[in-house]
Amino acid sequence: MGSLIFMALMALTLMALAWRHPKKLLTPGLNASFELIMQNAPRVALALLAAGFLGQILPQDTISHLLGGESGMRGILIAWAIGGFTPGGPIITFPVIVALSKAGAGTPALVTYLTAWSVLGFQRVIMFEWPMMGRRFVINRLIAASCLPPISGIITLLLEKIWN
Amino acid sequence: MAKEPRHKSGSLLSRMFDRTFWMFVGMTVIAAAGCWWLKGYDALIEAFHDDLELLVYISPRILLAMLVAGFAQVLLPRDKVAHWVGEQSGWRGLVIATVAGALTPGGPIASFPFVVALYMAGADRGALVAYLTSWALLGFQRVMVWEIPLMGMDFAVMRSLANLPLPLIAGYIARMLPGLPARTDTPEEEGRLEEAVKEASEEQAATLNGEGERRG
């Protein structure tokens, strides 16, 4: 409910700003919103179904099991490879990180895994980014972001060395 | 800048059910078939049920998000957006986007409307990638709600430090990658690109400045 109220307040604030705007932007704003709704709502609805089916095919524990108790450079590489295929939001992912940590996975591997899940996670890409921003933007961003997880893992390795 | 909403080409229906829409139909059908084939009928129904629940949850939020995006789009001053986070904004634009991303609360439904609006208002691809990366990696809300309670302060600090430079790296790479300005998958989006190109050459060629040019 909180997020709904937050979004509604944000929308109302912007509408009020548009209404009070010297250029009378209320109608243009409504037109632009209508365009966006008509174009994006059907795509997002379908994308959501697709993401759900894919999540069922690739459940969280199957993926996270692959990381197991790995650490060091090997852990970073495995985490990089599997992070993007991890479905679900933070409610599912953080308990998994805790479990992996207890199973002995190293901090650099876990940081890599979280980074990969955050920037490459397939469900968010399918559900929001692709429908709303278009395929080219997604490809561009994924290429740019694909190198980030190991960078974060290696920085964590170095930080650990300094820390201890 | 009171402008008409962009991409006005073709009828509303043809814009709704464009190529991208049918690509999503195809993807959904393939994903459903794969789910049935690999996991069985029960798993398919279970996934469908969960999806419908999520759809009920998300629908009103998406509508509000699109209102936010639509109004942000007409309210955002294009010249200022171009100045601060446009193609010529350099590292400053990437830094601004990174800070904004880290400060944006909430999940994807709350942040994507602004990305869409900024995109429409002329923000550069690199800056948007930096913004999304920063929001995904440095967002303070996730650190507070999930990371510190579950993984502890040390882990949260170390992960945040390790992630600090990443939005700038991603934004820089995204800007360097070749290709057209994005969002040109579908005809109406090409119409928008055409307008953007037109706007860029406004200063040089007054003849291209007309409003009547439309794509069929």
C-alpha cells in the first residue's frame, strides 16, 4: 500500500505542477500519459507473464546452488556467470545470500553475485526495461553492465586484503 | 516547453499492437510452453496464478507510473535536461546521474517512469545507464532494509565501496558503444528519432523546422 500512496502522491504533485504551469501543461501531460499507458500497459502485462514462467523454469535455489561455498577468484567467476539468471526481488535474494554465506561462500563472490543479480537480473530486464525502453537500449545497457560484477568482486578482494 | 507528446504516427491501435508487442506475445507463449514442457502442467498453472496476483498488484502502480512519466516528460525542460545529462554533458552528466540514482527510493516501478521521461526529454544513453546502474547497486533503501539487517554493517560498507565506481564505468561504456540513439525498435519510435534529429538541426536548417512532417 505504501508504494501505491507514494506513486499517487508523486503523480498528483506533477499534475498540480502542470496545472499551475504558465504554459497550461495539464492537457499535454494527460495526452503524453495516455500514450504511454496505451503503449506500455499491454507489453508490461505480457512481459510479466513471461518473466513469471521463466522464473518457474529457473528457480532460485537451482541457480544459487551452483555457487555453493565457493570463494576467491573461482567464486567471483561462477557468481558472475549465474547472477543474471537469478530470478526474484530482494525478498528472495537476500535470504539466499545469507544461506550462501553460511555455506562458506566468500565475500568477494557474494558481492559479485549481488552485483550481477542487480544489474543483469533477467526478470527486471524483461518486465520493465525492455517494454518501456526498447530493445536497443537494453542491449546497450547489458553490454555496458556485463563487465561490472567481476570488477566489484576484485575490488572486494583487494578491500579484504587491506581490511585484514 | 509545451510540446505535443512525441511519436504521433499511425493510429493508436497500430501503435499499441506494434512489432514490439508481438515480440512480447511470442516470448510469453514460448516461456509458457517451456514451463509446461520442462516442469509440467501444475507448475504452469502455479506460475500463471502467481503472475495474475502480481499483475493485480502492479496494474494500478503501472498506471500511476505512466502518469508520472507523462507529466514529468512535459514538465522537464528539454534544454536543461540536455545541458545537465545530455550527450555533451561529459563526466559531470554521469556523476549527476549516479548521485540521482543512489537517492531514488523504491523499486523498478517507481524509478522507470523517470528514466522514460528523461529519455523522452533528451537525456543521453550513458547518463541513463549510469542512473539505472546506480539505482540498482547503490540505492540506499535496499542497503537499509535488507543488507545491513541480514548481512551486517561490514558487508554493506564493503559492497557499497566496491560498487561505487561501477555506475560511472557502465555509463562511460554505454556512451562509447556505437549505434543509433536507442528506442528505435518500432515505427512510432522512429518517428520520435526523426523529430529528435530534426530538433538537433533546427539551428542550421530552418526548413526542417516544420510541424507538419509525419510518418505514415
